[in-house]
Amino acid sequence: MKHKAKITAMRTSLATIVAFFFTAANSQGYSPSRIFAHNDYVQSQPFYTAYNLRVGFIEADVFLIGGDLLVAHHRNETDARRTLAALYLEPLSKQVAENRGSVYEDPGSHLTLMIDLKTEGTATLDNIVGLLQEYPSLLACSTLHFMISGNVPPPGKWTDYPSFISIDGRPAIPYTGEQLKRIVMISTNFRDHVNWDGKSKLSGEAMKKIKMLVDEVHAKGKRIRFWATPDFESAWKQQMDLNFDVIVTDDVTGLEAFIASQK
């Protein structure tokens, strides 16, 4: 299914978005903009807990069930009331309106909503594109970005989708130059590379492995995200010392307070 982007002219180019993310990760100290709110929808206040802290990334896992895009970690936890629109797009639409076209009150602050596809990729993404096109104010917001992860359609099909859809890549996939242009971030399971409890100091060998992978991703002009990292203060400190592009957490409030305490 070919989608025609009617609002491309209103969007910041994907190349500009990639450049922003990469520059921000390498030229600034830690702030909430480098927090990745993992499984945000399990918070007592989905969206608003992370949004009110001005985080840079919010993740929502999505299932396509009976034509509805439902947000949950497992299929048996889906609830017809917890839709992608209700939990995220409607609140975002309200905030963009209040902020006169910016996602945050500060017009220089960006937010990426990462939508992790839990059901078959093509059908789920087709429905997401259709839904997003019902929110032209969100698509026109140059500081709000939509990144697709999980069951992403094959790279050869990415040109079927409008430019407001960016992709969460993987380090082992040999993307073409054109495909890399659609990728904003490259993500990988930390435990696939390093066995670390977050309490002890990372070994020299572990640090070497991490640095090689980070350098490889940065050479492509992309941010790298490690998921399944230990998620508490001593682990956050070591990740910050290693200058991880983003820190993935289930404890958004705790991480934001920890970052503030380091200044």
C-alpha cells in the first residue's frame, strides 16, 4: 500500500531531524532530553509523567486488534479504552495547541514518540499512518517525531511510507544509504553484548565492546540506544560516564531527579 504524504512541506526534513539528534547527543550534557521512557504506558499516568519532565523519548507498544491500535505490553493486557489515540495522540494534540505549534513550551525542545509494533508490521504501520494523518497539527509540528520499532516492515518497503515515519534500526542489518536516511536511531539489547549487573564497574573488555559498537553507529551519524540496561542510580552514573546517547528507564521520575542532582 503506497501512502502519499500530503503534509511533507510542513515537516522538518528527516535529514534535519537526524542531524539534530546526533548533534544534541554529542554536544550537550545530560538533561531530560536524553531520557527514554521505556514502556511509558505502565506508568500510573501514561504520557503526562514523562511529558511533564520534558523527556526526549516516550515509548508505546501497540497491537492492531480488530482495526483498533491498542497500547499494552502483552496482547492479553489490551483494553479497548487504552488506544494509541486516547493515551498519546489526543494529549499531544492538546499540548501542541497550547504551545502554539511546538511539542513543549520551549520551542527548541524535541520529543520522539517511539511506537513499537507488536503485531504484523505492514498492517499495523498502515493503520498507524492512517491514524496520524487524522492529526495534521501533530504532523506539522517540527519538534515532534514518530519513530517505528518492533515488527518494522522490511527496509525495501520503507519508501511506501510518508516522510513523517522514521525508523528505529538495528546494528546487524546492512542498510543501504537511502534506507539509513529513514533511520534516526539504532537500538540493541545490551545483554547481547555485555554481561553487567550495573553494580560492579564495567570491565575493560566490556567497555571496549561498547565503545566499538557506539563508534560504529556514530560513524553512520546515528544515535545508539541500549535496552535491557540495569536501571538504578549506580548504573545510570556509569552510563552517563560512558556518554550513552540516551538512558532507557522504567523509573522516569527517579532518573530525572538523579540527572538534576549531578549538575
